[in-house]
Amino acid sequence: MTPVLLMGLVLAVAACGRGERDAKTNVAADPDAQAQTAAPDFASPTLAAIKRRGRLNCGVHEGLIGFAYTDNRGEWRGFDVDFCRALAAAVLGNENAVRFVPLTGGQRFEALRSGRIDVLWRSTSWTLAREAQEGVRFAGVNYYDGQGFMVRRSLNLASAAELNGARVCVQGASTSELNVADWFRARGLEYRPVVGVNEEAVRAAYAREDCDALSADISALAATRTTLSSPEQHAILPDVISKEPLGPVVRRSDEAWTSIVRWTLNALILAEELGVTAANADQLAGESRDPATRRLLGAEGEVGPMLGLRKDWAKSAIKARGNYGEIFDRNVGPRSPLDLARGLNAQWNAQPAGQMYGLPVR
């Protein structure tokens, strides 16, 4: 290499180095560039609206035993209802500051989009199409379900594979209808769908014996069985034909509100793992030495204010209706008429293990 070429190369490398240093200096000194990389403020228009009105509007099932129903005094009760009350306690400090809005399957997403409700807690399966096309976001899973079949014991069936040629009651325009069609087609079996416009119509058709089997989420089948004149004469077959992750749904446009609903649900799941209950939450907040428990209950850290809530937001939610296990047992588990096993809804470290896993609150 000639001296002239060598000198040119040295000058070019030096110029590049100066250019990189100058660019870095300019970026560091440019306040607009810094603002573009800063984390956005955590602010929820939905939360602001709830605080102004002093009430949470929660969409629920119009009547499903164990999940959302009114008792003989007109009070709302059930698994999903308890989560609505816990959310109201978390954001407003009052579990009774909630208005329950009963919705059919066809009404639920429009009610969210229109702002009629703040959150939908109505046995709704998390699917790709719903997030992509309905303008909603799922904030988590509070019940891992699956679709199955209920039949009369007099048919003496042991498996859904024996339903070839059967009449199957199913709700129209639902994931249940699609799952039944997929399951029979994949196995080369024939069936005749008896489609109802809503869940009530489907249950009535099965009760009239218009069909041989009723197909729905297993939790819904268990609830339906309790309403029949002779529940013991009906059996839920062992076959599970789909995965149905059920959970709270919110509008797509408010990411901060999605996080608030997600972390409130998570707080109830984590509370069970940490042994925090409605009865001992106050005591543990004052006496526990476990950092995870203290953060959850607001005894240390600033977790609640990060979400725009009080420091004791999670403690309020837990004290309202109990931890996840308490809510499950009381409404759909062994302390309820449904008597459903925890199964996939057991804690991840239980024996046998389930899917419920408390994310770290820190």
C-alpha cells in the first residue's frame, strides 16, 4: 500500500469515529430523542371513569349456577361474581360498589365495545379470533375448562365415540358449535346438530329429550345437571374435546386497565399460593416476614401506586371474597352443588399439580 493510500485510510477511519461520537453526543443531547424512548405514563381512562362514577360495571352470565346467578333474595352470587366483587374492592375499596349487567353470549362483546360495561367476567373462552376481530383483550385465565357431553344414564354410554348418529344439542354461533363439528368430522362420525339460539334454549331442548346429548363446557354441563328434575339420571362423559381457557375480558383500547384486571386476578391466585386468606390478610400484613407476602398486602413497596391504586389494593381484593382457592371451593368446588374437582385449576405446586401459577408481584 502506498503512503498516500495509507494516509487516506487513516483519515477515513478517524472521520468515521468522530461521526459516531458526534451522533451519540447529538442523540444524548436531544431531549426529543430521549422523550421518545421513555416509558409512557401508566394511566387508565377506564379506571378514571370508574372512580368518577364510584362503581364498577361488570358483565356476567344471565344465569348459570355456580358462576353467576341471583339467589332467592335477588343477590348476585357465583364464581365470576366473586371476581367482579374482588376487582371492585381493589379499585374502589368497596366490594359492593359494582353493578352486575347480565348478558347473553351475543351481547357480551358489544357491551364492552360500547362502554356499557368495564369488564366482562362471563365464562368466555380466550381465542385468537376474538382478540383479532371483536375489539377486546383477555386479561388472564381464571378457569381452565374443556368442552364435553352430557347424556342420560339410561343410554348406557361410556364414551363420546359411541355418539355416532346421535342428536346433539349445542348453542348456535358459539365455539361449542364449532368444536362439536370439528370433533365429529375428525373421527369420521355422523351426528345431527340440534341448535339453540342461546344456552337456555339448548338446556330446555335437552330437558325435553329433543336430543341424545348436550355439548357445552364441562363446568356449564355440571351447572345444568343441578337444574334438571333428576340430576342423578344424567352423566357427563369422560371425553374432553377442546381447551376452553375462561377469563376476564376488557376493551382493546386501554392497556393500563387490562393490566389492572390482570394483576388483580393474579393477586388472588398468588394469595392462595402464599397462604393468604380473607381471614388472615390483616394479620399477615402486620406480622409476616416474607417479602413476597408483604409486597402483596401492601406492607412494603409501592406496587399498588404503580397501577394507580392504593397500597392495600390486593389485600382489599383478598378480604372481599377470599383467595382463588376460597372462591373456587365455595362456588364450584366441594363446598358447592357442582362439586367440581380442581383439576387443571389447582395450584402449580399442588398434588396433583394444576395450571394456576401466581406471577411475581414486585
